[in-house]
Amino acid sequence: MKSGIKLEGAEMEEFNILKVGDKVTDFELDAYFPAKKDFGKIRFSEIFKRGNWLILFFYPADYTFVCPTELADVGEKYQEIKQQGVELISVSTDTHFVHYAWQQQEKLLSEIKFPMAADPTHIVSKGFGVYDAGSGLALRGTFIIDPDGKLLASEVNYFPVGRNSDELLRKLKAFRFVRENPSNVCPAKWQPGEKTLTPGKDIVGRVGEKLMVS
């Protein structure tokens, strides 16, 4: 399957915009790591080699208004997300140096622990289809990628409206469940422990009835 972004050596080449179901191969970003209070690099292949999932959390820019509320919100779920075997990385077109300064100054960000990756060349933002050429910024994009590097979920919001990390965590748990139970599917609003469905001719036209059976 064709990938949206491919890394060869130190060169990054842009291909088609990634779609749900595509496989992400590899790329590398500079980042600030608040938990370590230090800079470093993130290589996506290393995350997948560890058998981890990946959530990319794109946002428009540091020193803005809705963005710190979003990062603080998802930061509150970060430990639970990590416990699911998932790495969450925020990404904007700012440099990792600006991430550092912003995280130090903005009180809403004082407790966040997830890596803050930099995409000043816009290559990754373009690859995931969130780059807005008019502003030079990334839209509010959230992407769930499984340990095989397959893009499973995509949510993109325009600038004025922030996201809800409760729904992100719900979707993540649902995707993890169906990966571990591939014969099942999760209905709307599914939460862990609730009833799932096994597709087949016996439930065609009887989904509501099937969900009501204890």
C-alpha cells in the first residue's frame, strides 16, 4: 500500500496525502520533551518497533488561545493513554525551541509530559493533510496509528473549535479492542465492558435486537 510519507536516509519525500487505511512508513522530527526537560528526536519507526500505538495531535501554533486548552486537556489523559501502550505526540509548525519557551511560560502546560514535536518545514503536516497554506499553520488534526503503522482514525477541525480528549480515549480503546478481537466491531458510543457485535447474516436487520440481548 502506498504511504503518505516516506523517509530515505536524511531526505524526506512527500507523496500523496495519507488516508485512513494507509500505512505510515517512517519519519523523524525534532522535539521538546517536557518530562525530561530536554530536546531530542522522535523517529516513528522506533515507536512501532516497541509495539506501541501512536497518536499524532496536530495544533495550529504555540502562544495562541485554544491550543493550550487542548494540550492541557489531552495532557490530563496522557498517563491513561500511555497505559494503553500508546505514545501521544503533539505537533505544530513551530520549532522545538519555541515549544520549550511556551511550555515554560504557559500555566496550562506546566504539567504536560508528552513530547512536543516540531514541523517547521510543514512536510509532516502536509503529509497528513492538515497544512493550511493560507496561514502556514496546521489545522487541529488527530490521528490514531496502530503498531503496524496503519492509520486507523482521522479527525480534523478548523481553527476556532477545540477537541475533546474523552472521545479520543474512547476511540483508542475501541480500536485496541477490535485489534485484539478481530471478529468483533464496536457500536456507537461503545465503552470497554459494553456489548460488541459479530458481523454476520444472522444479525442483518436485527442489530438493535442483538444489542438488547444480555
